[in-house]
Amino acid sequence: MTDSSVDTAVASPLSVFERYLSLWVLLCIIAGLGLGTLLPDTFQQLAALEYGSVNFVVAVLIWFMVYPMMVSVDFTSLKRMHERPKGLVITLVVNWLIKPFTMAALGVLFFEVIFADLIDPANASQYIAGMILLGAAPCTAMVFVWSQLTRGDANYTLVQVSLNDVIMIFAFAPIVALLLGVTDISVPWATLVLSVVLYVVIPLVAGALTRMRLISKAGPGARGEARVTRFTSRMKPLSVLGLLATVVLLFGFQGQVILEKPLLIALIAIPLLIQSYGIFAIAYAAAYLWRVPFNVAAPCALIGTSNFFELAVAVAIGLFGLNSGAALVTVVGVLVEVPVMLSLVAFANKTSHWFPAAQQTGQAAAVSPDKETT
């Protein structure tokens, strides 16, 4: 991607709807709880629409969420990997060597030790599994928005997201299987691999083919990127609706458990909040000590802090079921992510003077094609 094409594909700041995403998720949680109580038979019928541990309704909703994001990823940007090596090293180390393991450790600490008297052991293992799934799925979509809000390097952000997607294809399943095994949770490998194929590989291939077709019609460079941006903008409402409908479904199935234990969501949120702020601190401190320019330091710290929750939700449902504790944890991750990330964006902008000035190599001041939630 050329610098000029990046300029034409700058993401818009958070819209009012996106800025208050946690509020809409909360409202959908309430709606799900109410509908699950009023229409239990309907939700059970929806749960029965599955084959091979894959629920068809949820699969369609997840594809609505993931596909537009994949269209925006430009894998030709990987040829620019050498331009910001420090940021990429921090991103890769935090995302794949630190974050999954700290998330698993926090899950064990809170749900088997600190909250041991509040949570049934069988449910505790489910919550730990949900945290593992979130920890092994670093964000690939909303990073573009967070980077833009911190005036991040557009080319670097695109490279780190593209590289992350490639690594996720090969690393997500083994890391999840390893950590589930260490925490004595059964690992159904067939379902795990199927989930990666369904929710990463297929959308990734479909997105790449769609991107190629859009650019071939408009031509390379600025015109092609503008066409991609228009396409993903038109798809955004479907993506957000898919997310909110999934939340309604999950909480419809979880309604009875949550109503019996109203503090459950708060208990789940505590280790997720600690993980988010802790991971950001590690990456941000590493960037500070390594004297990484701020326009790279901010996005490289933010990508590991947020999660690819669409994938985590889908895999949790495939592995453990719609009404599982693991699925509940992944949705609570959605609830806490946006306010956490906005607070970290504000902190990063206030501390930008801690870092060297941006390297002037023609990069745009923001990021990339309009992106979806995650």
C-alpha cells in the first residue's frame, strides 16, 4: 500500500454508536435476560440448530462481524515489515508470548483461589477457559480505530494487523490447546481446529478475494482503497447488528444462571480489567524503554490490550456450548473493552511527550479502512 492510498483510507473517529458500544451491549444483555426468561422454548430451539458443535445461527452472526474486517486487511503491507521492527517485536512478544499466559494465570488465580467460595468448581473451569480464549485472540479490527485516535503510524498499524492475522491461523489453536490442557480442561482438537477454519481462515480468504475484486474494478492506489472503504462502511451496520444479536442470544441462554448470581458479571470483569491494564503497561513500558516513537508505541501497546472477541465468542460456543460459562466470559469481555480502551487512548495521548517524535517517512497520521468492532 502506498502512502497516498493510506491517506484515502483513514478510519473515522469513533461514532456515537461505537463510543457507547458498551451501553448498547448492556442493553442487549438486559434484553437477552428478559427474552430468555419469557421465551425459554424459543431459545432452546435456536440452540438445537447446530451440527458438529457449530450453531448455525451464531455462525452466521459471527461471519457478519468478522468478514468486513477481513476485507480491510491488506496483506501486501507485509513487505513493509522491516520499517518498524521495534514495534513489531513488542507486539509479537506481548501478543503471543505473554498475554495468553497471563490471562490463563489470572483466570486460575481468581476463579480457583480468590473467588473459590463464590463460584462452583465446575463453573470456574468454564470461566478460565473463556479467559484463555480471549487471551489467545489479540485484536485485529478496533486497533485501527485506537491507532487513529492516537495518531498512530498508518503503515505500521496495517502491517501489525496483517501479520497478526497470519500468525493467528497457526498459533491460536495450539496455544489454546496448551493452556486448556495445563488447566486440566478437556481439549476437543477437532472442534478447535474447525472453529479456526470457520471463523479465521474462511473469512480471511473471502475478505482477501473481495478486496482483490474491489481494487481490480477501481484500480490500484487511492481509488481502490476508497472503494474498499466504501464497501466496509456499507457492511458496518450488519457487523454491529451481528454483535448485538449474538449478545442477546448468549444472555438469553445464560439468563437463569445470571439471575441467580447477579454479581457474576462483576466477578468476571475484575480479572479482565486487571489483564487489560497490565498488558498495556507491559507493552507501553517496553516501547518507552526502547525509545520507540509515539506513533508506533501507542498502537503496538493497544493491539495486545484489546481482544478479537468475535473469534473468542465463536470458539467458546463451539467448544463449550451457547449456555456455557466460557461463552459468558467472552461476552463480558465485549462489555468492558470499549471503556477500557478509551481510557487507555486518553492516557496515551496525555503521555505522548514521553516518547521520541514520530519518524517522518510519509506515513499518514491515522490508520486504515473503516473498521468494525474488535
